[in-house]
Amino acid sequence: MHKKSLDAVLERLMTVFAVDSDSELARKLDVNRQTLGSWRSRQSIPYALCVNVSEAEGVSLDWLLTGEGTMLRGVSVAATDLPATTPQEDAILALFRSLEETDRREIQSAAEEKKRIRDIEQRLKDLTEALADTKRPA
């Protein structure tokens, strides 16, 4: 997923609000689930909403829209501020670095595909929930 795509922006919004689904995100943003679906289909999110979230939650607008820079406004990332890696992450990184470039690209591609499938599965779950909500008697 391109880090500036709408899906990437929505993922960062989910991070900001610590939620796992579109339904929860819609509640946090005070919009209905169908509005979120509309944003996804148009591949567009209101800029003003992003600005409001940035101001209200203290997150960097650059980070929210592009994924670049630090998450929090006015905070620079020093090497000591980065999360410590686990032994497993260190081992994977060492193995990855020992591979040829073509192998690295294949692994990156496989990981991106896995992430894309997980995102699609989550979207399917959210759509199933939204459909079930519309079928419930009032």
C-alpha cells in the first residue's frame, strides 16, 4: 500500500484513535459507517477533517497525510526514542540484509501482499457488519 493512499491515511487514523475497524473509526470521527465507505470508494477524505484530527489529537498533519516525519506534532525523533527491537526482529533484519537485492524485493512484495490481504479481510468484515446493521429491523 502506498503510504499516501487513502487506505494508508485511514490506517494512520486508526492508529491515532487506537481502533481496529472502520466501524470503530467512524464512531471516533463522528461520521456514519457509510460515509467512511464513500471515502474509500472515492479514494478521498476531507482535508478539513484531517486538520481537525491533527489539532485535536496533537498529531502531525504531515504524518497523518503522508506517513512522513513523527506522529506527534513538535516532537523530533532521536535514535534513543525509537522503540527497541526484539531479538526476533534483529534476527529477521540480519537475515534480510544478508540476501541478494532480488530476494529482498520478493520478501517485501510477499509482506506487502500479506498486508493487503489482511486489509481486504478487515474491509470485508466491516462491510459485512454494515450490511448486517442495515438488515436489522428498526
